[in-house]
Amino acid sequence: MQSYLRSIARAFLVAVLASSLINAPLLSASDKPLGTVVLAQSALLGNLKAVPGADVYSGDTLLTNSDGLVRLKMGENQFYLSHGSVATMTPAQNGLHATLQSGSAGFSAIGQQVEIETPVGVVRPAGNQRTFGQVTITGPNEMVISAYEGSLMVEGSDQTINAGQSYQVTATDDTSAQDNQGSVGGNGKVVSPYKRGKKRLLFVLILLGGTAVGGFFIYHEFSESCSERKC
């Protein structure tokens, strides 16, 4: 009887060890950081103060105060949050997926390696070139997208935001307007609405200013730092 019990215990131990060896690569992959903080001012990483050199992992939340700023580096790509912003980081198929809950977020990326999810939609680069863009949540169903280099798009939409353009994008349940009726942008351009599920997204071209100007200064800082060192 004791010999039988020892055999069962031995078999159980072997099974546990084998399982741990199989799962080890998965555990190490999930522990791989998504990026590293390279600049932090009045910002939190989870419940701790964000400091340069800190690693950011899947599920981590970044928060900046009213005078805060935080920037991450992910290989050749960068991601930032401006003042009064909250975002949660998770991996994307090609890189980083940031869920922006409030405030403004931007990125400098080569190809579609960074994307920003908002309540209105997911914003990502439109091509494989280097892209610098910013997204600002301005209401429960509204955001402003600004492109400074390269082009941006909202997932599922055929509307492209080209370099030097800012669009106000609004999600609405209002279906009273005809599907082919457009909106007039800040420069008089008519922009057609786009349906996203049961909602419709209205793209209105606006002038660069306000939030976009703030993003431009960060873009300028990115460009200067990248010219001096490898980004």
C-alpha cells in the first residue's frame, strides 16, 4: 500500500514539474516590460511615483497630474501622456496598445506599432512610415486627433488624418441625418460621416490650435531629442 501511494505521489510530482516547465516560457513572456519610463514629471505608475528607468508592464496604469508629463520608450518608438491624463498599457499585436481614459496621449512610431484606444475608437498610424500623432478626449463621445508627421486613422474608418491636420471626431446615435450628408470643417471642407457599429462617427476638419499646439511643442522636443540620440 505504501509503495502504491509513493508511486502516485511520484507521478503527481512529475506532472507538476512538467507543467511548470511548459508554462515557464509563457510566464516569462507575460513578464516582459512593454516599455521604460524615460521622462516623468508629477506622474504615477500604478500607485507609485513614476521615475525614469521604471519598467511598464501589461495592465499598468499611468496617471499625470495637472502639471504632469510622462514619456515611455519602446525600442524605436515613444509614447507620452500630457497633463491630467490617465491610460492603461497592454500589448498589441505589433507593439503597444494604450487605453486612454482621459486627457491627451501621443506617440512617435514606425509603422503600426502603437495604437490608442478611446471611447470613440482606436487611433493608429495609417501607414508604415514614421508617424507622430496626438489624441485628446474632449467629451464622453468626442475626441480630437492631430497628426504632425505621417498619417493617422480611426480603426474601421476610411477617413485619413494627414500631417498638419486636426479632426474633431464625434460618435453619435443620431440617425436623423442622411447617410451621405457631410459636415463642414474649419476650412470649409465637407467631411462625410462614417458609421461605426450602431453609432456614427462625424469627422470635422478643424484648425490647428489649443491642444494641437501643445502637442506640437512635445513633437518638437521629440524631434530634437531624436536628432541628438537614437530614439
